[in-house]
Amino acid sequence: MRNLAVDRGPAGLWGLLWIAIWGFSGFFLSYSTMVPLALDQGLSSVTGGTLLTVMMVSVIAVQPFAPALRQRWGPRRAIGGALLLMAAGHGSALVISHPMVSLVVTGLAVGCGFGILVVLATAAVPAVSRPGRAGRALGQFGATTSAAAAVGAPLGLWFSGVVSLETFRLIAAALVLLAFLTLPRVPGRASTLAARMPTTETVDGAVVQLPDSAAPAEPAPPEPAAGSSGAARASGRIWSGLVPVLLPFLVGMAAYGLVIAFGPGGATANPALFIATMQGASVVGRWVAGSLTDRRNPAAVYSAGIAMTMAGLLGTTLAPPGALLAGGLALMGLGIGTVQSASLVMAFARATSHGAASVGWNMSFDIGLGLAGVFGGLGFTYLGPGATFAGVAGLMLLASIPLWLRRRH
């Protein structure tokens, strides 16, 4: 009973946050350096963008299978295996000398491990949160992951340029392995991850929280067999509710990845500084927005985040390198953090299970990061940075229309 109490209390949440710090920073060390390392080894920007997309495809491909791995191996073993796979991906560069093969193997291993990690860790957060504080716990978890990315992306971009590739990969692998220090706090069996997300309903476009007594004490029952018409209808209802929520978030993550992977500011400024500005602001936005969704209408918080992200993107297209560009990226970071927290809370409220919400949200996260490789590789090559950022801002506006129409009706 003592271990179960640890898993479901603040210590369990802090254990997940520690794992998130090293797991996410290890991933973004690879994500932010995929294109620069490709260029350093004689490959083109289009090839670098393609390699980045391949890595993100691997992240996305494994995510639907993560809940099954949790049921088969238990959360602790599944998360531990994901971390080992990520560390092995970084370490593979020490034994593979061919640039293309090395980057592909690293991208696939780190991507697959990260895809499993994010789904299982995110789904576990409501299980260890206090009643009525799921939004706050998700905000804290999200702020931690954003902080890990905020440090990992610019640090990786800088560090990979001052040490050898072998040293960079070795240190990246060691950082991922630090996550094992709190792995014992993750429940060993899937059955201990009882649902803790408060029951919610949507009334006139507002998400209303029901009393904690209405929340289920055990995990949601298994979904019907995939071959039944009832399962198909249920799946259709789930995704019809989730797609309007996840579309703007997906495009927002493409904008986020575009800044990290390709860097703003051109050749006259240090892109790592601008990336760090956006990342730091996203941590603040995600933390604050997570608490706001417990007290305010999450859809309104979401809309504010979308507006800030678009405004920041447009500022990035117009501002020269310097204080104005940093201000635009800070606004964009606040918006991205808000979009992340609000969309995650709304996804958990609308999905029938934590696993479905986590898979849908994390797949959207990673599809967006993967699209950044396509948008940046083609856009920066043929259109230029300004037109690329402006085009993504317009795409985010279009992606938000279904969310706003659904809210009105």
C-alpha cells in the first residue's frame, strides 16, 4: 500500500516530471541538431528536413501501440524500455560512420523511444493529480516538458558545434539515462493507473466540471471490439470531438518546430538565443494556462493562445534581428504554451479514456513537428523564411475555424 500511495501522490508526479526533464531534453538534443548535423556532413537542407520528417514519422507510428505496451509490460517497464531505446539511438552514432545511415538510425531509435515515452507519461499525469487539479498537474507536466525542450534545443544547437559528434552523442545518451533515477516511482502495473480526471461536460460551448464524486474510481472499461459497428460509431464520435481541438494545436506545433529546427534571424544573429526566448516564454505560457483552465473556459484560453501564436508568427516575418524579433518570438512562445495546455485539457475532457486523449494529443504534437521539416525544407529553400512563417500563420487561422464553429453551435 505504501508504494501505491507514492505512485498516486505528489511524489509520483515529481517522479514523472523528472523523467520528462531528461526524456524530452534528450529528444530535443536530437531534433534541434538533425538539420545542422546533416549540413555539417555535406548533406542538403532538403535532405536534412527529410531526415527530420523521418524521425517524426517514427515517433507518430509507434504512439497508437503505446497503450498496448503499457498493458503488456506495465507502465514502468514500457517507459524504461523507451528510455533505453532513446539512449541507444544516441549511442549508435559512436559505431556507425556513414553520415546518412547514422542520422537515420539515430532518428528512428530516438523517435520510436520518444513516441512511447510521451504517450505513457502524459496518460499517467491525471492518475497522480489531486481531484479537481488535473489541469494544474497537466500544466506543470507541460511546463516541465517545455522547459526541457527550451534547454535541450538551443543547448544541443550550441554544444554540437563545439564538440565532436561522438562526444555530443555520448553525453546525450548519458542525459537520457538520468531519467532512470525516478523510474521506480512509476506504477509497475497498468491497473494502478486509475482515472483521476474529473468528469466534464460541454454546455453551450463551455466545459463544465462535475463534482469529483462523479469521476470514475477505476480506469474506463475496454472499448468494444474493433470489428463491431458500435465500436466504429464510438470511435467516430471520439475523433469528431477531438479533431477540431487538435487541428490548431497541430499547426501550432509545426510553427514551433519550424523555429527550433531552422532558426530565425538569418545569418546576422545567433538563432540559439532567439530559440531560447521562444522556449522560455512557452514554459511560462504553459504553466499559467494550465491553472487557468481549472478556473476558466478552456476554449477561451485556447483561442487566446491561438491569437498570440499567430501574432508572434507574423511579427517574426516582419521584424529584423534584434529586440523586435525577440519580442515577437516571446509572444509566440506564450501563445504556443497556452495552446499546448488548453488543447491537452480539452482533449482529456472530450476523450473516453486517458489513453485515447494522450495518443491523439501526442500524435498531433509530433505530426506538427514532422510537418515543420517539410515546411522548412521546402519553404526556406524556395520561398524564404518570411513567406514560410506567414504561410504557417495563415494555415493556423484556417485550422482554427472548425474549433470556433463547433463552439458557436
